[in-house]
Amino acid sequence: MQSQSMEFQTEAKQLLHLMIHSLYSHKEVFLRELISNASDALDKLRFEALTDASLGGGAELAVRVKLDKAAKTITISDNGIGMTRDEVIENLGTIARSGSKAFLEKMTGDQRSDSNLIGQFGVGFYSVFMVAGSVKVVTRRAGGDAGAVMWESSGESSYTLSGAEREGHGTDVIIYLKDDEIEYAEAWQARSLIKKYSDFIAFPIYLPNDKGEEEAVNQTKPLWLRAASEITPEQYEEFYHQALGGHGKPLCTMHNKAEGVLEYSSLLFIPAQPAFDLFSYERKHGVKLYVKRVFIMDNCKELLPEYLRFVRGVVDSEDLPLNVSREMLQKNATMERISKALVSKILGKLKELAESEPQAYKDFWKNFGAALKEGLHSDYENRDKLLELARFQSSMGDTADDLASLKQYVGRMREDQKEIYYITAETRDIAQKSPHLEIFRAKSIEVLYLVDPIDEWVIGGINNYEGKPLKPVNRGDLDLGPLGKEEAEKQEAAKSELRGLSGRIKEILADLVEDVRVTSRLKDSPACLVAGANAAGAHIEKIMKAMGQEVPAAKRVLEINAEHPIIVNINARNAENPAAPELEDWVRLLYDGALIAEGRPAEDPAAYSKRVNAMLAKVTQGG
Ligand code: ADP
């Protein structure tokens, strides 16, 4: 094959430029990245060999690291799947990984945090250029009869491809170290880095010892198959970092061996911090599936429901056949049973955490609550458990940090209270200042603040908690039942007193409101808007509008506060002269005021502003 020079894709160039010119610490991770690639290649080979007998039965699958101080080279070889010429171009000439893209986006130019980012994202193959002046990759694809290919580059803007010789399938990465990085060719250094970063790689990593004999440096017995009693917390943590790409200390570690009807081992971690891709569809991490110690796939979606996507770990099944396909996993009874058991383990662990370490649980909820809440909607079977785990802001809390569980809410309910009240709003501030809360405040009834965009959707699926219905404060006729007894008579009187005004307001706002009625929910505000009992919530309407969706124009009910001076005065003027022209301005201002209190714009902002100005002109006259 003729040697051919090719340009890196633009994004790859950017990443390479960063590697070469901007990152000076954490350089050692290059070895971890290359060994991890080699291990992936071995996994892929073993997986393909399950269905293609011609690929199996060869030499032991292993990674070999060779050092040559004189030549200043490190060579990392594997006898894995290898790459065809096209695959080399695709894999080593572009960046296709979401992780690397996200890394590029997050780069701030701040050296220290960027180095940490490298640790977090694991930016892969290109990290080799932090230490390499140039790199050669010789690779040959398993199966098929294409020969070997050599890729060469100094990491600047281009690379060269040419034909090469290689015995058998696999890949050699030959690193030509920069002059000031030759310490990486020291055996003690390489050994300690492999121990530090690659100890849990499932294939042996061979490095020549002092006598020149090959020696496996890593532990190859999978951690999850060892007895929990023999594993230290540090080992778990190392595994979490090395094998699962986790960071820092995991919040919870769950190591189990199931025996009996189902036989599998699981080692799961709940991270302390969310990954950058918690809400992205290209998520890489999750739970890895192994069958009888053979790696089958990363991020096996059949193992855990979406809402537990932040959990990382390994599941190794003895019952599944080795040649499982993705299609087969989808409706597989064994998978379903494993998944059910895992979910129950995880939810149980979270419950335990909530009880024993409420502060740690609160932090967990802040990081992952939004994901976990999705389960309230999708996992009917575990709804009760999830409801116990859910936390909300509440009118009883002083700050957004004070979260309440439904259990706490119920424990604090007034004796005569039958329902759990909540308000959905865009922010805590809007919720707190909502006129709808006035009566609740006056009566010391707690209201939950649902301020997460998905809350309204989630809560829609929950009718009650422990037999107590969940009720939005701004929908339907508010019936505080016996709580409002003393008000009931007053309200009857007010209703007849304001009958005329209510009718007149309804006339004026005919296009905008469905009805006008005297309220029992206001104390300080003159009026508020209430959705019909079956209408979508105000908040959801707003979200739909923001998403450019048609929102059915559901008219709402304007409720007026009979005791408020504005209403009293308007009522007097209406009684005096229902045709008074200023009545219309006042009523429209009242309506706009109610909208603005919800965080919405006035119906017609220009007209609103004109009315306010006209009134200001009047009151400021001579003032
Ligand atoms: P990642 O490994 O996270 O996908 P990298 O940048 O490290 O990202 O590698 C890009 C791709 O190059 C890999 O996904 C893989 O397809 C290919 N690759 C890298 N190293 C090897 C190897 N030793 N054997 C086979 N393929 C490899």
C-alpha cells in the first residue's frame, strides 16, 4: 500500500493541540487510556469469537508493555480485535466519542481544573501526545484477510497511513517519548502506573521483570468475584475509578452474590457526583454486563431502568448464554429478574442512606433527584418506595436547602387536614410569593413547592400518598373543608354582596376568564387566577408554550378577595354607576396583576403599562 498523508478532523486537531500545548499535569493517564483501549480490543475479540469460531482458540488474550530506554520508546501491544484501514481513519483520525467532545466544550483554559477534567473524561487515545513526540500504530483486524496497516503521526495536523507487516491480529502502539518524558520508559514507573490505574483490567498486563521474563503486573481475578470480606474500601474505590471511570469516593457501594434460582454477582456504585452526561442520550457509563466473566457490553440498558442511570457497576450472570445478543436481552426473563432484584437493592440502599445519613441523602437528592423522580412516572411497581425517597421544597423550609419528605409532611399535617397541598412554579421565589399561598400561610398549612420543570409531569402520575390526595393549590375550587368553617358564612355573605360586581367583571373579561367568583384563598392580594379542576396546570402550559407547542386556550377563573380594599372600592363604584368608564381599566389592571404574580407577562403589556402610567399621573399630581 502506498503511504498516504491525511488531515485530522477539525475537532480532533483541537483536542490534539490541547494535548500537546496546554496540558502539563496528569500526563501519566496516557498509559491508562492506551491499556484500556487494548483491553476493550480484547473484549471485542472475545465477544466476536463467541459467534465466529474461526476467531477463538488462539493465544492467551493479553496486553504486553515493552520499554526501551535507549530508543526512548514504550510499546503497548494487544492481540485483540485490531482495526482495518477504514477503522483506523474513523477511530484515530476523528473524535467520535461524546466524552471527548464534552471535554473540549468544558475546557476553560484554567490549567488545574482542565487537568482534573482529563481525569474525569478520560480523553482516550490522543492523550498519548502529552508525552509522545510521535506515535506509530500497527494494527491488523481479526477475521477477514486485509493485511496490517500502520498509522503514524506527531499529533500536529496530519497523519500518515501505510501498509505494514504484523503477525496475527491485534494492535501495537509504539510511543516515541519526548526527551523530557523518558522517565515513563523506566520499569518501576510503568509498573507503578499499571498498578495504580489498570490493576482491575480483566486481562493480564505483562511487563518484563528485572531478569527480562514476562510477568503479569495486575490482579486478574475480577474483584466482583472475590468475597466482600476480603476487599478493602480502597480496593472498591480503585475499581470504581479504574474499571468504571468513576471519580472521588462513591457514595454507596453494593456488592452482592445471588445464589439459588438466579446466579449472578453484582458490584454497583452510587456516585457522589453526577457525571457530565447524566442527562445526555449518548451516555457511556452505567452497568456493564458480563456472562460467566466474559464481557458482553457497556451500559447495558436492560439491567436498570433509565431513572437509575447514574448507577455504575458490573453484573456477571451465570445463567445467560454466552452468545446473548442485544435483541435477546430485551425480553429476557432472566434479565428482568436480575433487573428487578437490582432495583430493589438500590432503592433499599437509598432508603437506608436517607435514614442513617439524612445530610448525605439530601446531597444525593440534589444531584440525582431529578433522575430518580422520573421513576415516579415510569416505575409503577416501585412507586411507593420512590415516594418515600422523594424530597421537596416546602413552605415550612427557610431555604431551598430545607427539603421535606412526604412522610414528614404528613407528620406535620393539621389534625383536620385531609389533603397534601402543593404549588408548581418556576422558582421558589415565585411559589413563595404566590397569592395562592396566602390562605395556607394564614392557617399554617404546609404547601410543597414543586419548582423542578419535570415536577408537574411527575406529580400528575401520583394520586395520593398514604391515602392522602395530592392537591394543587391553584386549581379547582379550593375546599379547605372544616379548615374553612368559620369562613364559610362570611363567604356566603360576601358572595351576595359582590354578585353585581362579579357579573360586571365577567362581562369586561369575557374573552379571558371562564368565571369570576369570591375567593376563600386570598388574604393580602385582591385577586388571583385559578385553573379549572381538570385543566393543565399553569406551569405546564407555560412549558408547552416555551416548547413551541399549541396550548389549548383554557380559560381560568378569576377569584376576588371580598375583604381587599381595592375590591371593596370597585364594588362601591360599580354599585354607584356600572357604566363608569374607569371600571374597565381597574378590572383589567386587576387581571394583569394576577398574571404578573404568577410570573407571566400581562395580557397586553403595552396597554397595561399605559393604564398604570395614567393612574400614576393621577396619584402623583401635585404630590
Ligand atoms: P475510546 O476508546 O474511548 O472509544 P479512544 O480515542 O481511546 O476512545 O479510541 C478511539 C477508538 O480507536 C476506540 O473506540 C477503538 O475503536 C479504536 N482503538 C483504539 N485503540 C485500539 C486498540 N488497541 N485496538 C483496537 N482498536 C483500538
